[in-house]
Amino acid sequence: MALVTSKEMFTKALKNDYAIGAFNVNNMEIIQGIVQAAQAEKTELILQVSAGARKYAKPVYLVKLVEAAIADTGLDICLHLDHGEDFDICKSCVDDGFTSVMVDGSKHPFEKNIELTKQVVEYAHAKGVTVEAELGKLAGIEDAVNVDAREATFTIPEEAAEFVEKTGVDSLAVAIGTSHGAYKFKGEPYLDFERLKKIHELIPNTPLVLHGASTVLPEFVQKCNKYGGNIPGAKGVPEDMIREAAKLGVCKVNIDTDLRLAMTAEIRKIFVENPSEFDPRKYLGPGREAIQKMVQHKIKDVLNASNIK
């Protein structure tokens, strides 16, 4: 078992209408909870690292933790850079041993996005590393990504086809209504499935990616608020919408907010119910268990990705 690229994972997912979970990580307990869930569900796995996580934990620690997870579980794992904002950070992650990188040129004009993405593709492919890019802008906040809702734009299907042809990118993150963070919708949730269907029809062999796809499970929001949190009105993408997207070419679903909420809710509960507790193992351990339970639910009931190995 080893670090692997996303290429074979996506080929199988595209053919069989399921999606691979791409879970953001930044410490040992989060990694352990996710890989234990993947092992239990007999699935494939992408662990991804944001710019904020790289700054917090340092790439060398994260790479070694993922290598340890592979040795412990026997899983094949794709280690992916999430939202690489320029060529240098993508190059650095390729050189550090990542097997997949995302170059996010969505803030640039179309032609500049193509130019940047093509540069990353040429370098990464020469090293055997797969590349994801983004077309369209998702609203919301996640680490270094901060896009005002007024500046968000949906992916234009015809531009997606041109973009993939000109860049040679391996997968494409599309904007169809999801957003980063815990406050994804002010009114009723809406994803533009007709737009997604059109994109998939134009580039049927290109794996599509949904960013900002946490469902912000109400049970974790309620638990956080019950035990001293202040996140009223948090709302995510309904799980049935994620299941539908997997039938329309979406092979990778990014999940971060749900991990944060699951762990934080459990830790808050322990601190309130046991105010004298100061052993990190006594609250990080239950936080890890909450993540494992939540991730197993995602893999089995939302992504339809159990028992695929």
C-alpha cells in the first residue's frame, strides 16, 4: 500500500456513479479518525491539505502522518494540496511528496487561469502527480479562500470544455451553487444540476469536483451551540444533492466544515460536562471517534463509496 494519485480512483468512480471523499486534515487525530473510517468502509481516500494546514502543521509532519496512516491501515491514500494559489506552492507540494495538487486560478481572468494551470500541469505531470483546477468562483470563507457572495460566479459549460482541452488538467472543480464554510445558503438550498449536467455532457471523461460540499449536519451545530458555541443559522448542502451530483460526473467531494464541527462539538461537550479535565487524550480521543463516525456515514450513505476496494 502506498501514496497514490487520484487518477485510477476517479476512473472507477466516474464509471460507477460514486464519489471519493476528500477530507481536509491538519493534525494526527483528524487523520486517524478519517483513515479508520475508510478502513472500516473498505474505500479509497483522499486526504487534502490547505494552505492554512500547511502553515499550522508544516508539510513534513503532514506527509509523515499520512505515511504512518498507510503503514497502519494498509490503505492506498492520495495526498492532495487544496487551493494552491500559485505555481510555487504547487511545485513545493509536488517536491514534498504530494501525489495530487490543486491549482486555484479562479480569481484570475479565463486566459490567465489557463496559463497558470497549464504551467502547473506540465511540472506535475512530469513528476507523475495529478492536477485539479477550478473554473468559476465559490462564495464563502475557508482558510486563505475568501470570496464575497457578490463576486461568486458559476462555471460556464463551454468554457469548462475549452479549459480542459487547453490545460490537460486531470479534474475540474466547478461552481454550481455550493460555497465554503458553515453558512452556505441563506434561503432554500439550490444547486444548478442542469449546469452540471451540461458540463458533464461536454467533458464526459473529465472527473468533476465539488468544493464547499459539507452538509453542516444539524446534530453537530446543535451540540456546539448547546455546549457554549455560537453558530446559529449554519446550513450546508443537503445530502441528497450530493448523491445526485455523483450521478452527473462528480467524482470528488470536498469535506472540511463537517470535520471541524464533529470534533469541536464533542470537545465542547467534554469541557462543559467535565470542567476539571485537562488530559488532551480525554477530549481529543472522543473527538477522533466523532470524526470516524461522521466520515463513515459520509462514505456509506452520501458518497455511495463503501466496499469499492
